[in-house]
Amino acid sequence: MNIVLDKFYYDALNEVGNIGMGNATTALSQLVDKSINVSSSALTLLSVRDIRKDENKDRIGAIVRVMGDMNGGFILIIRNRHSDALSDMLLKGNSSEKDNYMKTSAFIEVANILAGSYYNALSKFLNLSIIPSIPIISEGSADEIFSKAKMHMNGKIEHIFGLTTLFEVAGEDEYHSLSGDMYMLLDSGSLQSVLESIEEMRTR
């Protein structure tokens, strides 16, 4: 299905992203008792070809399946070393901070918070029922992570929205800046539902 997005739709989706990132910032800061700021770039519509350009295999991805009024998913992909650094910051002072299982769990929790914050904002903003699953982990290139995501989700993924996410963590004697990529994957029916809800807002 060929769906055309004008500036109003992009602006609405970006506003949802800003609300979601604000909620994620609060949740992550409370989780680790540190100042954490999560910000993101403007949403961009991507093709599978864009994803396949990045052949670097030192990536880890958290995949979240989305159900309800939307069928698709959410993926957070970052470099392995950034994932380790983020986990180290989250687990600093914890007796399990060197445990690989706990590091993976910390990354899953970050993805869970980001996905939950974004889709909660989207659900309230557009009055849609959206239910995200618990994240699963995949490692390798972005293309390999997307291939696993497609197997994990129901239906055909026809539309990919991407944005770059920046994590800034500040403590008493530390500051770290890490980046990753977030993706929202939808089939045409789900995207149409989103756009119809946005259109209703425009005509009120």
C-alpha cells in the first residue's frame, strides 16, 4: 500500500517521540538515581536498503513486538561497547555489575523503558490501544537483527521509521554520552490507523 506522509503527520509523530523520550528520561533517572537525559533526532522514513548499508556486526539489538491497534514492533540497536558502557553505568555499585547476564538484563530494561515510554505516549496521544511485549535480544549486523525481528513479529513489516537516540548520563564525577538507533516497524494497516487518528486531530 502506498501511503504518503505530509509534514503534519511527521510533526505529530515527532511530538509523540519528544513526549516519549521525556518520559523515558524520568524513568531511567529514577531507576539509577543519576541524571540521565534521553533525546532523539527527527523521525525518518527508511527502506530495507538503508538498513542493509550498515554491515558492521558489533551491534546488539532489543526487539519489542507490538500488538493491539498496531501490528509491528520497536527495535533499539547500539554498538556492543556502548551497550556494555550503558550497562556498567546502570549497574555501578551493584554486586552483579560484572555479570554478563545482568548486563544483558540492564540493556533489556533500557529498551523496555524506551519502548514503553514511546508507545504509552503514542497510545494516549492518538487514543489507540498499543501493547508492547518484553524485549528479546539479537546480536550481529543491523540487517541480521531486523531479520530476527521480522520472524518475531506478526504480519508483514512494510514501513520503517528510524531516529537516532542520544543517552547522556551525569554523576558526581562522571559524564557519558552514548548513541543508538531506534526503529518503529509497522504494516500498512497499522500505519493507516495511526494516520487516521492524526487526521482526526487535524479536523477537530
